[in-house]
Amino acid sequence: MHSESKNLKIYNSISGKKEDFIPVTKDHVGMYVCGPTVYSNVHLGNLRTFTSFDVIYRYLTHVGYKVRYVRNITDVGHLENDEDEGEDRISKKARIENLEPMEVVQKYTYDFHEILRKFNLLPPNIEPTATGHIIDQIKLIERIIEKGVAYEINGSVYFDVIEYSKSNNYGILSKRKLEDLIHNTRSLDGQSDKKNPQDFALWKKAEPKHIMKWASPWGEGFPGWHIECTAMSNKYLGDIFDIHGGGMDLKFPHHECEIAQSNVCFGTNAANYWVHANMLTLNGQKMSKSTGNNILPDEIFFSGSKLLSKTFSESSVKFFMLQAHYRSVLDLSNDALLASDKGFQKIIDAINNLENLKSFSEQTTFDIKKWSRNCYDAMNDDFNTPILIANIFDAVKFINKVNDGNEKLSLADSKVLAKLINSFVFDIMGLKKDKTFSGQNNKIDEVMNILLQLRNDARNNKNFDLSDKIRDLLKLKGITINDNDKDSSYTIE
Ligand code: AMP
Ligand code: ZN
């Protein structure tokens, strides 16, 4: 174990404080992160949350923990509006697009993995699917019924929040008060079988037209969204594990309900540290699939978005995200991305300069030990990447001065500094040196603009044979030209 493993503090959403990190099992960490609901493409907001947990996973591994990182795929049970009524998001997409639900799941799971790979996020150790764990979920629901905290009605099973609250604190995480919940939850108007509106579904009876359904002791149906994560996290990480994570928007109801289920089944809050990553906003509004206020990763890396003046590499975008602390809201804008792009390039230039230094001094005029201490202190303080980055810039300044002959660095120290800086930038933050995408893409962009100009000239001269030929040849290479009234643009498959 790295000596730094002892100094880590993590902000726990339950206590609202930074706490010393003490794992359940010495030198081991069990971490569960709620994965995507695979009914559409991941957007940059989702990516921010998964990046936050990737850095946490990387840092825990870096300081020597043996981490079991479980991140699920939600492929059933997540209904519209995060509530117990409405259509299943995946079934809905399948119905609209005339696909099998498994086709929807396959398509968007593939997209999710592709994007995460491009973004250099490490895969989890276990990636369970909700549909692969129906039996585990049924067992837990039976247990909750046995304990008298859930009831069956017309083929559905609901968790009885009032019964639970007699001996537990429903609201321990979200800090919502049961009285307020009772007061504020809209009345059911005979729409639901629930005894009380704040109860939540563990199992839902499937209507005859419903496509995704399984046999259960209560008839054909499908699981509730919250029980999925309790079943999967418990199966792979046990009755009490270390870290449970997800985006801030999952605190209520999803995580509050998971905690309630876990208390009934195992007598624990499931995890000792509940960690929540804050939202990425666009124009001050939460990026979201359902509202359409979002940018897709490929638009930013590759094809371009009308909101941005250029494309950006994955590492620049990731660097932009890591310049904010994971618990702060972050607003995406063209200016902020341009600034991050420059900042990141500065770091890479300094790393290259350090590698290529030709002359060294006897001594070093930079306290590498203290600097490294500051870097670790930042990460140990609830994974404070903006402070880590500020410290990296101190090293960048020093390296550039050495390069200009204004500071001194010994050969031995240059190796120590390079090793440290590489491990912070590449191993812990997971950034990449090569600007493959935007680097290439900017060139492609320039060449494409020349081609589009020539094609427009051809069209203006009514040389449609030539303009069509350019379009068709590009199409063969997977580049589609989109003509509109004023000008043309292109998209790359
Ligand atoms: P979903 O597929 O909607 O269940 O979301 C997957 C993950 O992305 C969850 O942890 C969400 O909390 C998170 N998420 C959704 N929207 C955003 C956003 N705008 N910013 C950051 N994280 C988000
Ligand atoms: Zn979950």
C-alpha cells in the first residue's frame, strides 16, 4: 500500500461531511456506481459523472487498494419521469422505433462502451445488467414482504414507506422529511394501487401489451428501478460495502429507496460512503436526455455542434471537467472549452519539454517533495482535481523556466518529477497525450472545407456531375454532406 492511502478523506452525502476513509476490509474497496439506462446515446452530462468516478477508481487503485468496481446497466424498470407510473423507457423506445427491447439495449450499451473507451475511462470489474438479475430481485422483494415492509396488490408489490419509517429514517440521505413528502406527493386519483403516494414500486404487474416481463410469485411483471441496484450491489459487494456513487439527481428517490431496501434486507445503509457527482449544465440548465438540452460526445469530438466554434479532443474535454471539483455544478460553454484546450496543451508541452531537456544542473531549485505533498493533499481532500491541476501548473511554470535556462534541475530530479507528473496527469486523471481526435479532426476539417468550397463552385457553375461525384465519393468513405439553403456541412460516421 502507498502511504497516502491513510490520508484520504471522502465527502459522505449521508453525514454531509468529509470523513476519513476506512474500508470495510483492509486494503480492499468495494465500489458500486449506478450505470446508464440504455435507451439513448450517452450525453456529456452522463460522461461527467462517469469521469468523476473513473478518477476516484483510478486514485484508489493508485494508492494501492484492490478495488472491485461494479457499474450496472439499467435495461429494464426505469420508467419515464423517474416515477412508478408511465412507460418503461426502453420499451417506449422499442415501440417507437419498432425494435425488440434487446435491440435498443444492445445498440445503446455498445454506444456507451465506445464513448467511454474513447474518453479513456477504465471499464468496471463487473458490469451486471438488471435483466440478468431478476431472480435476485424477486428474492429481495420476498424478504421485504416477509418483514412486513411491503405489500402486494393486484400483481404489483410496493414498499411501505410509513411502516419503514416507524423504525428507520426515510430521508437519511436526501434530508427530506416524511411529513413533507406525504404533504407534497401528488394524490393518486385512483391511478395507482398504492396505499400511500410516497410508497414505491418493487415489482410492477405487466399489462398484456407490455413487452418486457417475467414470471414472479405475483404474476407476470417487471422489477422496480430501485430494487435492481440493491440486488446487484449486494450480490457482488455484500451486505455492507465502501462506496456507492451516482449523479446528484439520483439521491432522491433512487438512492434513498436503495438505502431503505437495504436496511430492511440487510440492516445496513448498503454503503458506508454515499458519493454524488454534480451536474453538467448547458446554458445553465441540467443536460438531459429527456429534455434534449444536451451535446453528444461525438458532436464535440468529431462532427461539431452549432454551439461550439471547433471540435475538441477527448482529453481537452476531460481536462475541462476535472478543472471543476466533482461536487460543483459545471456549465459547458465554448469559451470555457477553449480555455481548457489551451491549458491542457500547456501541460502537455511542459511534459514534452521535460522529456527532451538536454542540459541539467547539479542541484534543483524546486521543492519536488513539497510539491508532490501538495498534489497528494489535493487528491486526499475528497479528490480535489482543480487543486491538483493548479499544482501541476506550478510544475509547468518551473519546467518552462528550466527550459529557458532560468531555473535549475538535476538529471535525477528530472526523472522523479517526470514520473510524478505523468502519474498525476495520465494515470490518475486518465488524460491522454495524443490529441488523436481533434488533432486529426482539425486537419480533416480544413480539408473538408476546401472540398465543400470546390463542390459549391461546381454547383454554382451548374456542373452537377462533378458536385454529385464529390458527394458520392465522400459518402463511400462514410462522410455525409448535408446541404441546406445557405451552406453545406458534413458529418462523419
Ligand atoms: P441515466 O442514464 O439518465 O440514468 O444517467 C446515468 C448517470 O448520469 C447517472 O448517474 C446520472 O445521475 C448522471 N447524469 C445524468 N444527467 C447528468 C448531467 N447533466 N450531469 C452529470 N451527470 C448526469
Ligand atoms: Zn442505481
